[in-house]
Amino acid sequence: MKLINMIKFTPRIWFFLGSLGCVFLLSMGAYFQFGQGLEPCPLCISQRLAIFLTGLVLLIAAVHNPLHSVINRYAISGALTALGGASISIRHVWIQHLPPDQVPECKPPLEYMLENFPLLDTLKLMLSGTGDCAKVDWTMFGFSMPAWTLVAFLMLATLSFVQIWNHD
């Protein structure tokens, strides 16, 4: 038996592993926030929501264990939610690399915006980023947290999209 046949997982297993990856990412976000005291900026919170949505799609796909045609729908949905999160991460990395004089102004805290602004205005402000988003609090191998989150989103999108060809 070939090695590739021995390690081939079904789409259900891959979807489940992807959802576990999302749980891991959310756990790391909680650790950095509550364990290390790093307050998330609006783009960080938006990325967490995208991770949650991607994980939810992948978990539903794993639990549902669909037939071939529906696997494609879950794969595309998982890839789209992950790519949406990747686009937020790209904006965040871009803001972090702006010269200091071009960084957007800081906005009020999220709690204040939710209490005092209409929901659509709050969402627009969350997705546009603020001066708070330019601050780099943590790096690993020279890459900031949003850069690593971008890598994770791209991996999740690839994992989802590959499931189109992974079923018999």
C-alpha cells in the first residue's frame, strides 16, 4: 500500500481538523488577551470573528458528513470565510507597515462604539482599522500576530478548497 493512500483522510476528518485549528487560534487570542494582557484592536476582533465563522462552517461540515456535491459547497464556504478573514489580516498588516504620519486616527473603544453608534457604523469602523491597529505588541520570527493570522487563514482556505478533490 502506498504511503499517500495510508495518510489520506476523508473530507470529514479534514473539516474537523480545520475546526480544531480555529479553536486553537481562538484559544491563542484569549491567552494573549487574558493571560498576557494584550488588548485586541478592532481589526483583531474582526479577525477573531472570521476565525469563529470559518471554524463554525468547518465544524458543521464535519458533523454533517455530506455527500459529494454538498462537500463542494462546504469547501467553498469554508474557503470564502477564511479568505474574508485573510483580507482583514492583509489590511491589518498593511496598517502596521504604514509610516507613523499615515496611520489612521485612533477611535473610541469598541464598547463605547457599540453603545453609542449604529451597528453598521460600528462594523465599518471595526473593519477599517485604527491607530491602535498599527501597534505591534508581539512578534515571532519577525512576523506580527496579524501576519501569522494571515498565514493561518490561507492554510484554512487551502484546506477547505482542496476538499473538492479529496472525495471519491
